[in-house]
Amino acid sequence: MTRIGFIGLGTMGRPMATNLLKRGFPLVVHDIVADRVAELATAGAEAAPRPRDLARQVDIVITMVPGPREVEAVFLGPDGIVHGARPGSLAIDMSTSDPALTRRVASALGAVGIRMLDAPVGRSPGHAAAGKLLIMVGGSAADLDDARPVFEALGDTIVHCGPIGCGETMKLVNNYLSMTTAVATAEALVLGVRAGLPLETMLQVLTTTAAANAHLTSTFPAHVFRGNFSPGFMLDLAHKDLGLALDLGAALQVPLALGAVGREVYAFARAAGKGRMDRSAVVTVFEDLLGVTVRLGGKDSTAER
Amino acid sequence: MTRIGFIGLGTMGRPMATNLLKRGFPLVVHDIVADRVAELATAGAEAAPRPRDLARQVDIVITMVPGPREVEAVFLGPDGIVHGARPGSLAIDMSTSDPALTRRVASALGAVGIRMLDAPVGRSPGHAAAGKLLIMVGGSAADLDDARPVFEALGDTIVHCGPIGCGETMKLVNNYLSMTTAVATAEALVLGVRAGLPLETMLQVLTTTAAANAHLTSTFPAHVFRGNFSPGFMLDLAHKDLGLALDLGAALQVPLALGAVGREVYAFARAAGKGRMDRSAVVTVFEDLLGVTVRLGGKDSTAER
Amino acid sequence: MTRIGFIGLGTMGRPMATNLLKRGFPLVVHDIVADRVAELATAGAEAAPRPRDLARQVDIVITMVPGPREVEAVFLGPDGIVHGARPGSLAIDMSTSDPALTRRVASALGAVGIRMLDAPVGRSPGHAAAGKLLIMVGGSAADLDDARPVFEALGDTIVHCGPIGCGETMKLVNNYLSMTTAVATAEALVLGVRAGLPLETMLQVLTTTAAANAHLTSTFPAHVFRGNFSPGFMLDLAHKDLGLALDLGAALQVPLALGAVGREVYAFARAAGKGRMDRSAVVTVFEDLLGVTVRLGGKDSTAER
Amino acid sequence: MTRIGFIGLGTMGRPMATNLLKRGFPLVVHDIVADRVAELATAGAEAAPRPRDLARQVDIVITMVPGPREVEAVFLGPDGIVHGARPGSLAIDMSTSDPALTRRVASALGAVGIRMLDAPVGRSPGHAAAGKLLIMVGGSAADLDDARPVFEALGDTIVHCGPIGCGETMKLVNNYLSMTTAVATAEALVLGVRAGLPLETMLQVLTTTAAANAHLTSTFPAHVFRGNFSPGFMLDLAHKDLGLALDLGAALQVPLALGAVGREVYAFARAAGKGRMDRSAVVTVFEDLLGVTVRLGGKDSTAER
């Protein structure tokens, strides 16, 4: 069976790697945090001390690290995958990264005969655990076919977005829209609450008009309306992803005024110490300022906030 | 049967007045455009030369005019409703207006014994024609009960939002979110197209994540994706409504950074001569600039644009 | 000698009216605050109970009220100047107002034979006291000639900006640039302080490059660098004036993205309770958030803040 | 006499290197463009094929390259300075770069015994030619003393801003304020012109109030008011520098809303093909849109635009 290497066992990587083990894939793992490696080893994985060592032992190497800086290091650094992977093997970067970097890494890997896909994921850690991620893939159709059994262990929606880098581009476009809309939604609800409208009334209206969006029906009910800001999607990452999308816009000369301001609203939240809360905690910037709360049924689980 | 006066027979007002006639309500109408009055007269309505004359003859007077300036004139001006309406009669302003003005008008009417509801509407001219509007009502429950048979002739969703002014507030919150999200959606799709992603692929992803919104599934398919920018909701009105929402925010000390910038993106579109197109034509600001189009199946009905 | 009426004896109006008395102009005054009237009466002015009564007694009536709402009331309301002023007399509105309103008032006055100038002022209450205001005049050259002796009692720089309304337009353009630049200056200095640059070093550089502006050399030294935020120019008014400038931009289809965001930064400051401090207190929004201060020589006059 | 290496002979680097030659410093130069090297060789400099070769031959190596990417390559790349410079020698990066990168480079150089200053410059190519640059220095006072004779050949204002990286930080703070203020100035002048105010009148007022800034008195007269947009400071660089300042803000958690939007206004200008014009050409985005021009005396040197 295809032997897989997995680098990056964080919030998303751990359940993903676990699913691969469950499906019976032989697995070699690496992380800079020893405890994370130990946990997967207990579950049946082998450990490798460095990315280059891991790459040497596997057919497919998957990376799931925090951002572009780590992607560059894990692929191209002195201990990087490029120095160990076998010719003909396949590298799949599932991190959220910069598509220009993706293409640069793919080019460096290609020079030594290693194929590459970019395949960042959508949805939540819960979806990762359930094997129901959305996977946005960039690269050749042939390489995607080779990776499909792996992707099917991780997600239930696999979208081929185009050539190498297009998975990352799709992810950034998605997160640009999602993160910007979250701020607009927070502003609108705070305006309504401040003006005296009951939240229930607002939802009754807003979910049936052109104002409808997934934050009103999904992410805010899980967090804002219950006063629970434990992170599904961390605010620091919302800020980072908007930055990557703005960088992409800058490279392509696309002016992105709303997202630019949206990023600075998240920056206010970070400066106020909310960076490790759920991104929807951006609403608490306004709540703190104005002394209102956007809660259903008067709930406010202060303990979690 | 309750005798109704209807002032303002524009894009929305005309089908609404027509529905009242169809339901058998005796109707008196007024508009500054003679042709509009003539059309309704042909259909069975009486005409009144001035708002004050109209108000004198009816139990319920409905106003559906472009904005706050016209609302003030039609209610409080020298020929205004306040000078003609019968004590005990009911005035219903269904225009999109400023809630502070609504309360000022209600107060002036109340001083001479006239009751008032604010009841701006959501959805499209098509919904108006079908009697399927969303009606957001501010005022007392008793007055709403009196108006209910009228509202049921006009809409299928009637939401009591709170005391007088709350209908307008709800409308502004709704339009704030809808108009701001439309700009973010335009930016995101242009970024993706510019980066080489097929629109079909983007929609496959964006409609299933936290980025999902009604523009992706409803307003943009009807306009942007077909290259048809004939107005469902006119861009000049999107700009105006954002201005009213920002004024509300200013009065209540709610900072609204995204909508403030969003309004200026619509201002770019207006300066480029797109004010009388559908609000979604904001996307063409980016299309014109970058030489890309956000269309499905290569469609671009240039004639309509 | 020309008999003058003066309405509005606030921070700016009081020293201005006092200067007219000192120059020997017979003066009739009005204000809604009785104490202010009493103070000027002690100094030699007569009092009039209503604007219309005042207007009846004078050759020139000057208004200096908070904003458009008050301008409309004092000129066109039931007790307004339009109902009392003598044909041939001259009305001078020195308030900061909306140029469209100015033209509407001028038109209403013109219909009953009253001439009008708009003449808002620049600089500080200190300049008002010293008779050294900047006066931006809109209206005919002939009317300006008639008003010149009065203006020379109030200011040392009189600029004829164009026909009626142009004084207000000039004032809004000026305040747009000043208020927006103040926010950019605050952001830049906070960024530098946060990054570890001494304020003295920053000023040494910034005052000699294309970054140089009057806030660095004048308004911030008087307030921010000393930690003294007692109002020279009140933050609530900065927010209001930006709103008027944005309204002007909306009417003329000029997109004004920076000022739109700038206004919302002032809105943050207002929401944080700083509306009655000097507008430069916008810097304290960032200071409070980040725990830094932008002070010279470690000064921070907490008492005044 | 101290032997100097100079890498990067572009718009700024060429006149700077020339000044060093004129002062009699023995000079070795490098650039990726052969013609530039040839020109300096004719004037008496030696040429080196790679940064590492150049570094081997000199006491002080100066770099003046476009941005962070090039700084990283020229110092740390395979042919980089770090691989050639002599222990005890001094590297001076005069490029506009990212302070975090500066510190990373300094650390890598320090590990092999090479000292480093960052010393980006202010003012124009004309000032570079005249040896009158503003030099913002980060690093130790001792190293600055060693570099002073060199700096005195290049500039007339040398400001020690703090430890390594502080020169770059100062430069970014300066450019943040300058670039953002330029957009606000453009918006304000366009608003005034559009409203019918003569530019001369606006300047008479704006240069004497809290709105005063160096663009009104220096950069705009040289460019905008004459319709001459040949680059003093290139618009693409304004966009890039704002991006670097925003990155610094992101790293330090300073929200920078105005600059974020300002950058997107420059992005509009870039998308409209103005990236290689003077940064003040941002005004032409508005001029093109609205059909107005901000010119003195009706001048518009179309040829240069």
C-alpha cells in the first residue's frame, strides 16, 4: 500500500493523519513538537527526525504547516523535503500558503524529479476528524488521480481548481470572502442591537434576503450568539489569510479595499488581545466599545470567552 | 371596505398599488408623474392632486417614495399629509428612510391624532408584483393589526421589528449587510478570475463554505454571471442606503469601517456612469480596470450592459 | 455705523461678537443659552428673544451655530431670520454647514430681498479672540465689499472663494484634508513608537520630508506630545465635518475612501468616550489599545486627559 | 583610503556611487545590468562579477537594491555578500527593506564577523546627485562613526535612529505617512475642483491651516499642478512601501486602516497602468473618472503624462 509521510500534526494535521492510519496507510510522521509525534506513534505511525529523512521513506509526503514561512522551510530548508524525497514521489502541500511560493517550491521539486500538488482544505477541525474536509487541488489531473485515495480518506469534496498553485489561490479567494463578510456581519448585527432590534428579529429577516450568508446561519450561531469564542478558526489566522489574499491582489494588481480594511479590523482585535480566540470574536471589539452584546436568549458563556 | 390612499407609483409602488386594487380595496393615488397616475386610474383608482387632498379621503395612507427628503416633503411639506389626514386614520410609510425622520414624522402626525407605522419592504419588483414582499414593520401591535389585511395583499412575510422607526432600522441593517457583502463578493470573484480560476470552480467551492452568501446564489447569477446589469436594485440606491446606514451608525456611535469603504466603491461606480445599473454592476468597475469578466459559460449580453 | 446682529455665542461666536463690540459696532445678540447673552449684554450688546426679532433691528445679521440643522432652524424655522430681516439687509452665515443648504437658504432669503454670504472660519478660538481668523467667503464681490469692515474686525485673512456656497465648500475641503491627515499622522507615530523609535527622532525626520504636515509641527505639539487633550478642535466636530465633506463628495460623485475610513476611526474614538476631547485624541485610541504613548520628554499630563 | 563596494546602480544608486568616486573613494561596483556597470567603470570604478567577489575586495560594502527580495538575495543568496565579505568589514544596506529582514541579515553577517548598518535614504534622485540625501541609520554608534565619511559624501542630514533595523523602520514610518497623505491630498483637491473651487484659492487656504502638508507645497507643484507625472518617486514603489509598512504594523499589532485603504487606491492606479508614473499620478485616477484636472494656470503637459 502507498506509504505516506505526514508533516505538521497541529489542530488540523493531527485528525487528518489519524484518519490515514485508520484507513490502513503506512504512515511516517514529523512535527517540531515531540508530544504530537508521540501521540501518533502510539496510534501506529513511525516517526522521522527531519523532513528530509521522512521524505526518503515514503511515496507521498503531505505537509500541513501554519503558513508560507514554514512551507518554505519544510520543503527547501537545509533539512527540507527537496533534499530527501525520491524521484517520482509525490509531495502534497495542504497548508494555506502563497500560490507564488507554491509554484517556486514545485519548480525546485520538479528539478529533482519530484511531483507536487497543492491541496489546502476548507471547513473545520470537526470535519477533519470526520474525514469530511473540502479539498481544493492544484496540479495535474494525473497527479490528482494518484492522490485521490489519500484525499478520499480526508475529505468528501475534492475540487480540482487548475494547475499547480490554483488550490492555494482558491483557498485565498474563499478565505478573503469569508473573513471580510464576517466583519461586515459583525458590524451590521452590532448596529441593529445598538439601535434596539432583537437579534431574533434580525435573523428572521437577514437570513431570507440578499443579506443572507453562512456566518448568520452557521459560524455566528456556533460562537457569537452563544458567547463562545473558543477557536474554530483562529482570529490570528483570519488576519494572516487576509494578508496573503491582499498580497495576491497586489501581485495581480487587483484593488481589494474592503478586505484591506477588514484586515485592520482584525488587527484591532489582535491588539486587544483576541488573536487566539475564534475569528468571530471580531464582534467583541464592537461589543466592548459600545457595551452591547450580540447573543441569543441572553446567553453569554463568560467562562469560555 | 377600508379606503386606501397610495402615494408614490414608481418601480415598487406601481405593482403594490395594483395588488391593492386587485384585492378590491377602494384606492386613491398620487404621484408627481402624471402618466403613472393615469395608468392606475385606468385600472380603477381615483386620483388626488396633492398628498393633503388624498389623505382627507382615506382610512389608511401609504407612502412609497425614493428617500428621506421626499418622505419629509410628502408628510410635513405645505401640501403634506399632516395637513389633510383625518384624526384616527393610519399612515404607513413603506419607503426606505431615516429612522430618526420616521420618529419625527410620527410625532408630528401624533400631535394631530394620526397614527403611524413604518413598513419598508425587502426583495424585488418581481416580488412586489407577486404580492410576496418582505415587510419590516415598526409601530404598535394594535396599529399593525389594523394594517395587516393591507400588508397581506402586498407581502408574504410580515415581521414586527419593534416600536416606530424599527422597520426602517431593520431595513438599513439589512441593506448595510447586503450592499457591503456584494462588494466583497465582487472583489473575491475578480481576484479569482484574474488569478485564472474558472468561475464554475469558484462557485462550487464558495457556496459550500463559510464564504457562502445570497449574492453568489441569487443576485449575481441573475445579473453578473449573465452580464445583465439592468436594474433589479439600482446602484444609486445601494449608495444612498449605505449612506443612511452610516448616518445611523454615526448617530449611535457605531464605527462601520467596511460599509464606509463599500460606499466609496459604489461611488467609484457612480462616477464611472453606472449609477442607474443594477448594484451588482459594481463588479464592472474591476472588470473595466483589469480587462477580465466574471461570467458563466462565456455569456456577456453586451446589449443589456 | 452699521448695526450688527450676532446669533450663536459659543466657543467661537463669543470672542467674535466681543471683537465687534470692541470695534464699536452696535450689536444685538441672541443665543439659546441665557448666560451667554447676559455676558455680552454686560459688555454692551442688546439682546433679542428670537432670530426673527434680532433680524428686524439690524443691517447685517451674522450666524455662528453648530451645524446644518441649527442653520436651517435659525434661518428658515418659525422664528427664523427669513421672517424678520429687512429687505436689502445682509445675512452672513459663518457656521460650518452644508453648501447645498447654504444655497437653499440663500434662495429663500433672496425671494424676500435679503442678500447672503457664507463665510465659515478657520483656525482656533485663540485666533478668534485675537481677531486673526481665516475667513472663507462665498457670495458676490459686492456683498463681500459691504461685509469687509466686519470681516476685518474678525480675521486677518479673507479669501473670496467664489459664488454663494463656496465658502462652505472650501471649509469642508480644508477640514477633510486636515482631519484625514490627523489620523494618518497618529497611525504613523504610533507605528514608530511601537517599533521603538524615539518621538524626537521621528520628528527630526518627518518634518523635513514629503511626510511633513501641520499636525507634526502645530496641532500635535500643542496636544498629543504633551498629553493635553483639552479641545482646540473638538473630536465630535471632526467626525461631523468629515460627514459633511463625504456628503458633498456623494452629491458630486467623488469617491473619498480615505476620509470615509478616517471618519470611522474618529467613530471608534467617539464610541470610546473621547468625543469632547481634542480631535487629536484619536491617537489615544491606538495608545489605549497598544499600551504606548506618543509624548515628548516623557510628558503626560494625565490630569488634563 | 577606505575601499568601498557598491551594489545596485539604479535611479538612486548611480548618482550615489558617482559621488563616492568624486570624493576619491576607491570603488568596486556590481549590478545585474551590464550597461550600468560600464558607465561607472568609465568613470573610474572597478567591476566585480558577483556580490561575494565584490565583498572580498572592500572595507565597506553598500547595497542599494529595489526591495527585500533583492536584499535577501544579494546578502544571503549563493553569490551573496555573506559568502565573501572579510571579517571586520562593514556592510551598509541603503535599500528600503523590511526591518525584520534587516535584523536577520545582520545576524547572519554577525555570525561570520561582519558588521552591519541599515541606512535607507530620503528625498529625491536630484538630492542623491547633489549629495544632499537624508540618511536614516540603524546600528551601533561605533559603526556609524566608521561610516560617517561615506555618509557625508552622500547626504547632508544623517539621523541615527537606533539599533540595527531602526533606519528601515524610520523609512517605513516616513513613507507610510507621506504616501497616505498624498492620497488624502489628491482626494481633497479633486473634491474642491469638482465643486468649482479654483486651485489657486484652495492653495491659498490649505497651505496656512492644519491641512498644510508638503505635498501641497512641494511634490504636487512639481508634478500634479503642471500635469507632469514623470517619476520622482515611482507609484509602484509607493504601493510597495505601503505594503512593507502594513507588514510592519501587522507584526507589531498596530491597526493601520488609512494606509491600508491608501494602498488600495494606489492599486487602482496600478491597475489603470500608472505604476511607472510618479506616485502623485494617483490623482489622475480621480481626474480620469470625473473629467476634471487639478492644474495651475490651465497647464497640462499632456506629452509628459
